[in-house]
Amino acid sequence: MSKRALVSVSDKTNIVGLVQQLAQFDYQIISTGGTKRALEETGIAVIGVEEITEYPEMMDGRVKTLHPKVHGGLLALRDNQKHLDEMFENDIQFIDLVVVNLYPFQKTIETKGTTYEDAIENIDIGGPSMLRSAAKNHRDVTVICDPQDYEWVIDEIAKKGNTTLETRRKLAAKAFRHTAAYDAHIAQYLTEQVGETDPESITLTYTKKQALRYGENPHQKATFYIGKKEGYSLAWGEQLHGKELSYNNIQDGDAALNMVKEFQEPVCVAVKHKNPCGVGIGADLYEAWRGCYEADTTSIFGGIVATNQPIDKKTAEEMGQIFLEIILAPSFTPEAFEILSQKKNIRLITFDLSLTQEEVNSYISINGGLLAQTKDHFSDSQYDIRYVTEKKPTEPQLQDLLFGMKVCKHVKSNAITVVHNRKTVGIGAGQMNRVGAARIALEQAKNSGYTQDLILASDAFFPFDDVVELAHQYGVAAIIQPGGSLRDEDSIKACNKFGISMIFTGIRHFKH
């Protein structure tokens, strides 16, 4: 007796070749709509679903496979006499293999100009139902949802006459992952459409991009998964040259792009261990690069560099003189690419500046749970600036103060950044007390020869006046901090005593 395969796919990649081989193995082919037409055009004999169900496709194709003669043929247990009797009584036949993939819901909602109605029409109902029915009864039914699986499944059928139970289990698990991811995209879209920001449950879905050589350390395994497409994204960037990215490369690259995103003017950011080691802005890329490099010529070695400008020949010549792991940029001129690609291992990656779509929330896993919060998109244009000292900053100092805070926002807390003339000259990251972070940043500035007219930024308020006392000793002229301590007045008095300008933003930027 011939086996039967039900085929209904949105993505028709390689479907004709698969079905031709199934037909050679004496499978009867059942199909619907566009898939049926595509198969018939190649001369393949196809039975329409309406011939099985004895009902026409209706409601613009919304109802075609939701029928007992389809789902009974998928779900019936071959060794259950009651099931067999009911199949005979209702003229239902077994369906042994299902090839289904779903309406392109995610692609639809990512397309510019898509309306809510368009999105709803691209929610597949019959497809997931068939996948789930076939996957549930995988003891006897083979389910295929990914064109990447066609070749090896056919090879197994050719060699063994059928798929093995082990194969059917693997394919069933994949089918449920497929439908779960599909439903997660729909749930996320509809949740966003109704403005729900604190739902009772969340289901996040990501697609595997690549297996990584190892994780944070060589004894750890790791995989890179990607989510929704957005700009300033390493996940959606294009690697033009160099060896495979590592787990730590990806984390550092993401941190660098988050900093680059803060700036409209030309900027260059160098990152080590997810913290900036140098940031420079300028009238053009070369000036920004020089500021970034000169900020810390030691730490940049082996670092990740990112910019919002195309990499040109002049800048590439200097970048090529030091060891860098990755350069991230919107593009590389042909001359710059030729220079940098001479280095075998350096990764050259482009990313899209034009995409503005971005996840609203960020997620952090903990043992047994997940923390979700809105991203810290608060910018300097939203600060409630208060000039709290007798001495006010000059306009150039104010620009450096705001620049320093943009960088400080992306430094691990407790965080202090020290700035001079549109570049960082000292960064104190991740310390257990603010004085310790300030001392590290100020010592770095001093060791680089910067001892006067410095700008200091702090991610959180000063609980005491000790940071101001230290800042004075190292030549700080102006300070920016959130304010809000019960002892703000102590720091204000200390600034007035030493002739230091200080402004409050009213916004804290902790980064754990």
C-alpha cells in the first residue's frame, strides 16, 4: 500500500526535488494552493486536499486543512484498534509524512509599511496545526519543517525504506521548536501593538547563527543566537574578513556599538572586556581615531574598535600598525580594506546605521530566572541640567562634560571618566567605591601627562566630598554627576572652595 505525504510550504526552496524523490519511493502526494500548483507545473501527480476532505478551500484559504480527514490521518495510532475502527467508519486514511513550513510572519512585520491587517493575515493556523499533529504522533509520522533537512531525510528513506524512530523524534522536537518560535514572534508583536509593557509571561525566541569555538573560557561551550533585526547590531552585521568571532569578541563588539550609538558626530571607541579604554570624537574619522588611540595607547592593544564613519585609507594605515581584534564600521573604502585585510586574523565587520528598529527591553539571566528592563536610552538632551556651583563651566567645558557622561553611561559601575579636549584620558570602571574608581581614572590621566583643565564625569552621585577633594589634587576643572545625595551640599561647598564647576543631570546611569 502506498504511503502518503502531505506537502504545503510557504518557502518552496528545493521542494520540487524532494517531492520528485518521494514520488519515486511510491508516496502519494497531497497538497494545497500554491504548493500544489508549483508541483503540478513540473508534471508531478498531486492530490488536492479538497479531494481528501471533500470540502473546498474556503474563506480565502483560511480553512483548508483543518479537517478530521487530515488530522485524523496524522494523529491516529496504528496499534490502537479503536482508532483504526473509527478511521474505517469515517473513511480516513493514514498520512505518513508531512512537509510544512509557515507563512512568513516575521518577514512580513519587518517589511516597511506593513499594516496591522497585513500582519494578522500572515498568521498561519493550518500549518502549525499540521506540524503539531504530525510531531505528536512521531512514533509513526515523519514531520519536516526545514528545507535544510530534505536531503538527509530522503537519503535515509532511500537506504532504509523509512525514517528511523530516532530521526522522527529529532524532527518532532525541531517541529515544536519551529512552532514555538513562530508563536513567540506573534505573541511579541501583538503584545507590542496593544502597548503591554509588563505581561504575565514572556516567550523570547532567537535563531542560531553559529556554534562558537568555546565560551568565555576554553572549557565552556557556547552558541551565538540572533533575534530581531536592528541597526548598530553585531548580530546582523556582515563580516568581510578575518577569523571566526569568539564569545568574548561578540560581547565586546556589542558594547562598542552601544557606545557608538550615543554619538552623531564622528566617534571612535576602543573596548576591552566590555568597558571603553578610549573614546574620541572629532571633525572627521581620523581626528576621532587619534583621540581614541591617544586616550590609552596600552589598553587598546588587542581591543575592539568601532566607529560611525567609513574607514578611509589614512585611518586604516594607522590602525594597521597595532594589533586589533575587530574593526566595526558602516563601511571600508577599497583602499582601507586592502590595507587592513593584509592582516590574516583581524575581523572587519560592517553594520547598518540606517535601521532604527530596536528591542525596547534588555534581558539578563540569573539562576532560575530572568530580569527584564527597558534600555537606558536617556540622552543628554533630556537632562535637567542644574548649575550648582558659583563657577559655571565654559561652553567647551560643557561639551566635554556631556561627552564624558555619554561614555560614563557605558562603563561598569562604580564608574568615573576623565576627559580632555573631546577624548577620554582616564577611565575607572567597576570599583567597589567611587573614590577608588576616581583614583584609577585620575592616575591614568596623570600618567599620560594630563594634569590640568580636566573634566570628570560620574555615573552616580557623590555621597561625600572625597571625590571632589581628590579631583582637585589632579587638576579637575569641572564635574558632571547626577546629584541627589543627602550630602550634595558638602560636594558643592568643596567645589566652590577649589574653584571647580559642577553640574547635576538628575539622572543616574548605573551599569552592573
